[in-house]
Amino acid sequence: MLYHFLYPLRDYFFGFNVFKYITFRSILASIIAFSISMIFGPTVIKRLKRLNIGENIRKEDSVKRLYELQKNKQGVPTMGGILILLSIVFSTLLCADLTNMYVQLALCVTVYLGIIGFLDDFIKLRKKRSLGLGPWVKLTGQIFIGLIVVLILYVNPNIDKSLDIPFFKNAAFDLGLWFIPFAIIVIVGSSNAVNLTDGLDGLAIGCTVMVALAYSGFSYVSGHKDFSSYLNIFYVPGSGELTVFCASIVGAGLGFLWYNCYPASIFMGDTGSLALGGALGTVAVFIKKEFILVLVGGIFVFEALSVILQTLSFKLHRKRVFLMAPLHHHFQLKGWEESKVIIRFWIVAAILVLISLSTLKLR
């Protein structure tokens, strides 16, 4: 809104011309999102406590040793994803070009998946069980929004349906009709991967901030004709505005991390994790950086793969690959302190982000 209201006033005062620049509006969006999270964090925590919306650690749903490690989280307010979503949406509405299709769709996906996550959290709390929405109900809801977004892209003749291969020059494949299922898998898979990572204090949101920061850079160069030409990557007209959206995720995430870091005062719940994962996956599809998501979001991928491998191994051979899945619980059961698991995963995430950014030049 600031872009639409203040930038036209540049003829009356040259200072308003600053709202033309995506870089300025991205920094502003990040600061606003961070401020909202920081300012309203204590209020949200108190309100959730008053409503008795707290984490429910059920002994029967955990192995005995893990329960002993996690029982201190009992009663900690959850559904804090509401704070993250409000920060992202408000700051993006203030700073982004709201006529931009990519921004509109990214916000819709984020809010929609946030609602699914909210319903999942609400059912868990209401019925006092570890399972909220049924897995197929949740998956169907995720596929639905993914299908809507991808169909909008597919019918647009101005949007390239090719798949970019990182590290290789001029390596791209036209997916044709396969673009639809592929893009849906990216969005849904990313949403669930972040959700699986959200098991330790600050782990998921810390990694999300790093990935969002990387995609801020990717979005900016993808939407800049000269930069994309120089770097030999897909030029996606209008995608530069996603820099503002990603920057708002960074700001909101850092503000939330202030209260979510170990020992956490609040958890994001599925309300936040499903929405953030879906947002990152959606941006990756928009700017043709789907494969990079596997690298830059490597922690999320490892966590998801650990669950898949564990499930398949147990069903096929009645044996477990890990002490427990997702992967962060495996290291907990190996004797690592929770804070050590979190920080080491953050370090790996940071290294993966740096490697991913190098793909802009190594082609």
C-alpha cells in the first residue's frame, strides 16, 4: 500500500521516489515484519496461555527416552504461527506491489496453508491427541491449493514451463504438461518438509529464515533483466517483487525466533510450518529455482527423507534405519543436547545456502 500511495507523490517530493526500488521496500518489509513479531510476541504468548493453548506432550506417543527429553515443553503456547503469518501478510501488503500476480498468489498460498495448519492444531488441542486433521485430508487440502496456483501459471502463455538445471549452462527442459504435477509436488513437499523439521526449539524457523534470505536474492536477480542475462538464469518478469515477500518472511522469522529460541516460550505449530514451507515452495516454482530448493533447503530434505526411509524400512523389513525419525530426534537419542542439535543443523543450513548462492555463478 505504501508503494501505491506514496510512490505517485514523487512529483511533489523527490524523497518518495525511494519506494520505486525493490531493495528499499524489501528492507522496509523485513524491518516491519520483525517489529510486529517482536512487539506483539509477548501479547500473543500471554493470550495463548490464557486460552490454555499449549503443547501437549503425550507419553504414549513417544518412546520413553524422548518423552523424558521433551516433557519440559508441556504447556508451552503453540499456534504461534498466527504471529508469523500476521507479520508476513501485513508487511507484504504495506511494501509490495499488490498488482503483482506472484505476490498475490504467494500470499494466498501462505494464508490458505496457514488455515489448514490452524485447523490441524485446533483439532489436536480440542481432542487432546497427537493427530489433528487426517493425513489424507491435510494432503488433499495442500494439493488443492497447489493445483489452483499451478493451473494459473500453466494457462498463462507468458510463463515459461521449463525446468532449470543448476550448475549447467543453458540446461533447461520444457516440462509441458508435466509441469503441473511437478510444481504441485514442489509446493506440497516443501510444506510438509518444514512441518517435519519443526520439532526442536528454533530449528525450523532458523532454517526457514536462511532459505528465505537466499530466495530473496534469487527472486531479485530473476526479476532483473540485466542481472539474469549476465548470470545466464531464467528471466521472470515481475518476480522481483517476491524479494519483498521473502524479506518479510526473514523479518517475521527473526522476530519469532526471539521467543522460539531454546528454551522456547512459544511454538509455531502447523499453523506456521505448513504455511512457511508452502510459501518457499511456491516462490521456488515462480522463479524456476525448484531444484535449488533441494540444496538450499537441504535440512528440510534430510528431515523428510529420514521419515520416508524409516517408514519404508520398518514396513518392508521391520527394521529401523534411525533411532527415531525425523532426523533431529535421532541425534537427540544419540545423546546430543537439544541446543547442540539445533545449532549444528543451523550451521549445515548456512553452508547449504552459501553453496546454493554459488550456483548463480557456477554454470
